[in-house]
Amino acid sequence: MNNIEHFVEIGNALSTEKNHHALLEKILQRAMLLANADAGTIYSVTKNEDENQQALVFDTVLNNSLNYHLGGTSGNPIDFAPINIYQHGETNQSAMVAIAAATRDIINIEDVYASTHYDFTAAKAMDLRNNYHTKSVLTMPMQNHQQELNGVIQLINATDEQGNIIAFSEDVIRTISALTSFAAIILTNKQLIDSMEQLFASFSQVIAAAIDRKSPYTGNHCRRVPEITMMLAQACHDVDNGPLQEFAMQAEDFHELSVAAWLHDCGKVATPEYVMDKSKKLETVFDRIALVSARFEIAARDITYSTKHSDIGKLSLLKTLESDRKFIEHANTGGEFFDDEKINRVYKIAKHYKVSIAGVLQPILSEDEVHNLITKRGTLNPKERQIINDHMKVTIEMLESMPFPKHLKNVPEYACGHHEKMDGTGYPKGLKRDEMSVQARIMAIADIFEALTSNDRPYKAPKTLSETLTIMARMKLDQHIDPDLFDVFLEQKVYIKFAEKFLDSSQIDEVSINQLPGYENYPK
């Protein structure tokens, strides 16, 4: 095989390899083949945190004569300590690879034992331990186009066709130099890709942290949804029976889903704080319940000083007034369900009581206050609820405008589907189950579970596990969440794994799956 064919084969091998250690190992193997070397080591560059300087780490060690293969893809660990490139501000003269790394020079030694230019104490000691004889050595730094050090490659004992140890020829040096330059470009590209992935991951987490800090009432949501998402994704990947037995994810798929999970609520950066933080129905800049209570006090004063009622009549009216005041105060807190009977009572109170303030007779509740108090669920009125829901439109606009690389191209679809329902009644796009990926459906379950168990929502107490799973089981029956995924969520006890890590002990109660709606025939 000529050098051109070698480089074509090398290029194909290196460009398709994704594992960093396997990539370095292939570079070393190809270099040994081109140089007909008996042994070799390839080093990667790292930072020695203890001494705050660059160091060389043994990545793969090969020796044909000794049948030696450490690091790389061998599964055999390398216990050699990293080699500092510099010591006390000077080049480390005790290691040839450090000298090559510091000077960026190619070092070619014909006979180690005859050389007096370098310190080969460590090499000779290793020879003695392994009953080996190191003679010719070629040490070459690997640099990218910006002259940045990617690593160092060292080849030992070039041989001729008869197996005799010879010096590394100039032709071999040029060939290996071309290989290392070629490999350095590939390494640099991979490092750029890795850096880009780290940037996307960090960016997604920074956005999530900003949203969590924006509102004290959803401070854990953006951090916990990714946790549940990845737990359920792993469980779906692991199952070997049922509807999801063919579902599988690679490492890059998990990374893509993780980025999406961290970005799933990124549109909330545009949601007004007064809406996100609205902890009471009458809250705007402040909670207006104090103003309402003041009006009730005025109404109580008017009754007390009225000449139209007897003392007994006044006591009865004041008792009713106080009951209505307490009801309005309770209504202001929000909750899961505010039924029609309570709504009608709000209207009745607003219509029944009039107070005189600054000579103006007015209802004890304004139209806007009534509008907010009759909210059936939570603290947000319909307009405010729509503002919250519109965060998904902003999320879509943000994510679909971003030039995601190919391996992250599904992030917008995954992130923007967590409010969709399997029957098509969700938002923002009204997608049905078969129009969504499994990953997007996983995120929908994660988002709901976190919201129900969350202990930082202003309008409700956190649900226990049994309460949460009962609600979600009904959602499954109503075709709101994916039935197969929810089955895995239960059967693989994903909810327990999350609960033990994040929920208060008071929320972790006993769950009997066969007592959940739709699971009556589940094996006991």
C-alpha cells in the first residue's frame, strides 16, 4: 500500500471516529504502521490543576514485542503520572516528550544508549523492568493550524524488512509529520465540535437558571424537568418488552434531549414577572386584598352607625359581613378548583354591598376584582393564563430561529411539545400523538409530574406521589399523556427515583399501581 492509499484509509478512519481516545489510538496505530515501528505512545494535552500548567497524559501505549496495549480502547488503565511540560518555569528536561512539546521540535534519536543530549533515565529503567531494549526513538509534537499543541506522538524502534532496528529515516519523518498535521486538523475539528456542544449545553442551563431566578415560585422547575426527562428516557431505552422494546437512544441522542429539556421553557424570559409571580388572585404590583378588606371595614362601620337597624339586626348583618369577608379572603388564595357555587357567591357579594368612599357610593368589589376572584383554577385570570401559555410561542420563535447543528436539529421539536396532548387538544400546535416524537412525549410527562409535585407554586400545596399519579392516570385515560410512556414511568418506578432525590419526605407516600384509575387489573 502506497502513502496516498494509506492517507485515504487513515482519513476515512479518523473522520468517522467519534470517541476521542479511540481516535488517538488510531493515529498511533497508523503512525507505527507507516514507520514500521515496534512500539509507540500518544499523549494528549491537559492542564495540571495542582501546578496550574500544561501536562502530557498517556493516552495509548502500544508495544508489539511485549504484546502491550494500555489505554485507548483496550480497557487496560494507564497508571503513569502526567508529565509536566515545564518545571519551575523551565522546560522539563527529564522527558523528551516534554521537550518536544515545549520547543515544538521533532526529535529523532538513532540510539538512545549512545545519546548524551537527553536524559533517558526513565526510559532505561522501564527497559530494565520489561526486559526490552529501546534504541531508535522519534518524538513529534502534534500542532494544529494555529500552532496550538494537540498532543505528542512518540515512536520506538523502527525496523527494516528483516526485523533489524534502524533509525527513523527522513522519508518516514516527513510521512509521520504529514500524518500528525492531518490528524491535528481532525482533532481540532472534534475539539471545536465538543466545545460547541459544551457551549449549547451551558447556554441552555444558563437560560434555565435565569428563568428560575426570575421567579421565586418556579425556582426549581427548569432544573428538575431535565432530571425526570433523562430518567424516563433511560428507562424507555432499557425496557426489552412491550411497545417500547424497539426504542433506543445513542449517547448523542441523550445529549440532544438533555439540551431540549433545559431549554423547554426558555420563552419565559419574555413573560412579565407580575404574571409569573402572581401568588394571589388580586395581586398586581401588590395584593389588593388589603384594599378590599378596608372596604369591608367601611361597610362594617356603616352598619354599626346605621339608624335603620336594631342592635340585633346590626349583629346579624355584621356576622354575615364578616363571613363574606373571610370567604373573599380565602377566594383570593387560589386553588385547584373554584366551583360555580363559589363564583355565584362572589357575584352576590359584589352586588349586595355598597360602601361610600369620599362621598361616592360604590360596590365593595370592583369589576376587575370580581373578574380575578372568579378564576376557577390557580391565581391567573384568562388573559394572564394566555400570557403564560404564550411562552411556548416565544420558545418556538427562539429555538426555530437558532441554527442548531445537525446532531441537535431535533431540539426545537422536543422542547416545544411538552404542552401538547395525545388527543390534539394541547398547545401551541394542537399536535396529536402520532405527530410527536417519543422524546417530546417524554418531556410532556416530565413537565406535568414536576408541576404537580412542585412545592414552590403559590396557589397550591405540593401533591404526594399517590395524588400525583392518580391525576396522571386520569390524564392517560383522557388521552392527554402517552399511555405507553406512562406505563414505563410506573413500571420502572421512575417516580420513586426522582422522589427520593428531590421531593420532601412528606410527599413520598405508598403507591399501589392497581389502585390507580385504569390500572385495576395491574398485577399485584
